[in-house]
Amino acid sequence: MVRTFDFLAPSLHPNTLLDISIPEPGPSAIDPVVRHLPIKYGENKAVGGIKRMAQTPNGHIVVTDDAFRISTLSLDSSEQDKPAIPTIVSQEEVPHRAGDTWSGLVPVQSGTISALTSGLLTLRPYASSEPSSSRTVLSPLLALSSSGASATSFALAGKEVDVSLWDVEATFTGSTGDATGGASGSGGKRKKNELERGEIWRAKNMPNNSLALRPPNHHLCLTHLALLGPNHLASGTKSGTIRTYDTRQRKPVQEWKAAREGGVGSIAQGASEHEVYFSDRANLLGALDLRNGRLIHSYPNMSCTAHHLLPLPTDSSSSSNLTIGLATIASDAGLRIHSTLPPKREGDKGNVGSGHKAKVEAMVGGVGIGSFLWKGHGVIEEKVVKKAVADGEEDEEDDEGSSGDEEEMWEGMSEVEDSGSESDEEPAPKKKSKK
């Protein structure tokens, strides 16, 4: 039996999920298993191309699609050892503007929060019988993050929308169906440094540069640094930097240049508290040490852009010496699992490491470009085809027998030739040599 890495991912086809099992890298080459799961929608509308996914504490899956619908799916398996069939439990369509895209979908304690680039936030409770709540905030909104399904707050950021922290209950209280209200709740322009309803913290602008100009606030991605504590956040900017924040103070704690081209488009907490995984808008994918801003490792020869990063839990039960700590979905519709390296410990000098290199260990193509979920570890049977080996041995025996028959045939032909030459032909006279 071989251990597998199991994922639930979007498909290139509408109304379909992919159940993917990737065998752990090892000496035996085993192909990944990909199962296409059509979604049963019944009286609801068929799900479009899935863009965002989130898992609820009760085991349901919430997805947002390119038709701006939010659907809650149940995964009920009627037969053992067979993948569960996704079925729509509830569904709603959110109002949107031309050019809108999904900025994020995150779980919190009371439900799931989705965000559009136009600034529309929607809280969808876990109980399908409860109505959803909507609220409009500043836009363009490009990033949304929470610390997990037990969170009572969430963070957001965007273009000229600095990183801010919001209380879930206060943000959506009294906003049921309010999808067209202004950013401050009354449609008026907010005052400088004035917090909006539900906003509990907002980062302060960066100090002016050498030309006495304010650096632009253009955040492309955002994540909670849960291993450092509930007060820590990190964002990726269009200028190619990674900023870290502590909500107990307003100014960014650190800022490190990370991207090579196009800004930092994706970011996620690494395996250690001082590590983040990131990707830029070109083909750089790597890990950054937040203590010194140095690149821990990167993945060379990447010809695509990693759009969605999913850190994987690491344990000591692996039969391989590799540490598989990251999964990604990239612009080439490929889901990859990556080996990772830990950052150097304080005091280590020189090239201290395990001798391994971080690299892409396996890939599955034909995956939809959207966020995906980690299901856990599974097992797959390692099939050894003994019959093929036996057939090969028989073939070798047959070859040996046929070669023996061929030798006997040639021997017989030579005997006939000798007997015929003695009876039918006379020996040719020898030529006399001239003296």
C-alpha cells in the first residue's frame, strides 16, 4: 500500500468537481487517480466553473462559480470505497457589476464570507435555513483572509484599500439584503482615519519615500500568520514586496522585496512560524524567511504562474525522506505537489541542510484554475503485474526453442549441400602456376 495526497479541486468543465489522489513519491512509479464528480443540482441551477472553495465545520463544501452563485454542497457516499457524490443543499446568486471577479471565500465561526472586487461582502450562515447578509465596503477589493472556521474576525485589502481587520458580527449586523449601501453604511465619504462599522483595525500608510511621495497601497493577496499568533498578517503587493503586520500596532512591521516580475500574487503561511510561501505574477514560486527577507528555496524551470497555494501538514509517518509541504494550482491548469525545505535555525552558518533540493514531485493536468481543498492522506494499492513477467519468461523459452530448431534446420541444409556436391559436380581442375 502506498500513501496518497488527496485533494478536492475544481474542474475545467462546469458543474464538476475533481477528486484527486497523488501517490507519495517513491521508488515505484504509480499514476495519480483522478475522479470526475458531477454535481447533482436537482431544482437548483447547475454550478458553473468553480472559482473558490471553502470547507465548513459540518463537512459541507461551499463553492462560488463564474455565474456569481454561491452553492453549498454535501458529500454523501452511499457506497463504501467509492467517492462521495456532491449534491447542492442550498444556492443563491449575488448581485454583481460588470467586470467583477471573486476576491476570496473564507470560513468564519458563523458562516462563510465571500467577496467581490466591487467591494460586496456576503456572509452565508452554515445553517441553510438562515438568510445571508450582504455589505459593501471600499473597492477595488482584491484579498480576503481569516484565521480559520473558528474565527470571529476577518481581514481584507485591495487597491488603495489598506489592510484592515473586521469583526464579523458587527460588520453584518442589520445589513441583511443591503447589497447596494455605501462603504460607510450611509453612502457618504468617510473621514480620514475614521473606522467603518465593524472595522476594528486598519494599517497605517507606509512612510514617504526619498522623493517625499507616499508609496502606493496596492495589495494583491493576504494571509493570516497563525503560527506567529492571531494578531499577525502578511500581504503581497503589486510592487513585489511582502509586508507583515501586527494588529497591536498600526505600522507594518517588516517589508521585504520578494517578487521578480509583476508583484506578489499569492501568499500562504509556511511550515514554520517565520516562513511564508509566495508566488509572483511570472514564474517565481518559493519560500521566504521573514526574519531576514532571504529566499529559503525556490522551484527552478517553472514555466507557469502559481495562482493558488495550499500548505500541507507535515508528519513523521512518511515512508519517504522528502517533506511534501506545498500544493499549487497554476496557470497551465496543473495541480502540483512540492517538496519543501525548512528555514535555517538561528546560529546556523554556511550551507546547512538535509542535502535535498526543493522541487516539483508530481503533477496532475486538466484541473480548473481556482482554489482547492486538502482532504487528507489516503492509501492506494501498489499493483505488481506478475503475469507479464511470467509471459516474458515463456517468451524467452520460446525464443530459445525456436533458435534451436533454426540451428537444426541449417545443419540439415548443409548436409544436403555436401551430399549433392559429391555426386553431381566434379572438382574443378587446379590451374598450373607459371614458373
